[in-house]
Amino acid sequence: MPYKSRIKTLEESVRLLDNQIFNLEKSSGDPEKIKKLKETKDKYFTELRLMNRAQWDNDHNTVDFGDDR
């Protein structure tokens, strides 16, 4: 659970950046701004992958022996 809120924030940020990049490319926007937005999106996406992995590790960190002992 500790990473869930950060994961949601990063997913939303990546989605918003995708929309901004798409709209700028469609309207022939400033190439330098598009490049910076893509770099930011890549940075967020990399962090998102790390957070997803950390969450998975946290979720699977314990061994459940159940009541079969």
C-alpha cells in the first residue's frame, strides 16, 4: 500500500503529458517544448515503473504458511 498514491499520481501525470504532447504536435507547436515534455514524460514513466516494481515487491515480501503447519 505505501506506493499506491504515488503510482496514481505518476499515472495521471503521464496521461496529462501525453495529451499535452499530442495537442502540441497536432497544432505544430514549439519543437523545443515538445522535446522537454517528452523528456519529463520519460522521467515520470521510469519512476512509475520503479514504483510499480517496489509495490509488487512489497506485496510479495511475506510468505504465507497458512494453517497447515
